[in-house]
Amino acid sequence: SGEDLLVAWAAAKGEPAPTAAALRSWLEERLPPYMVPGVLEVLPALPVNAQGKVDRRALEQR
């Protein structure tokens, strides 16, 4: 549709990890609507590349 979409990935420490819905609700209470991601995925860990940095390409392919 040509619209930009904010996407976020999160990795939580501790158990149990929050659900995407719980995290979205938390963000909606604290951020203006335009800053709340349209797509939010909670992962066990963020993928990293050989240099130990977040592997953005791996995230984009999810």
C-alpha cells in the first residue's frame, strides 16, 4: 500500500518473557501512537553476526 510500517523485535531477560500483546500495551501507555510499532515480535534472543552485533538481515528475513 506504500505506507511505512514500524517493526520491532524484542528479546526479554528473565522468565516468563512478556507476550507481544503485553509489550504493545506497555508501549502504548508510554509512547505517542506514531511511535508504537505496527509489528512487534518477542524472540528468545536477538540474532548476532560474527562480530557480536545484532544481525539486522536475519531479523528482516523473519
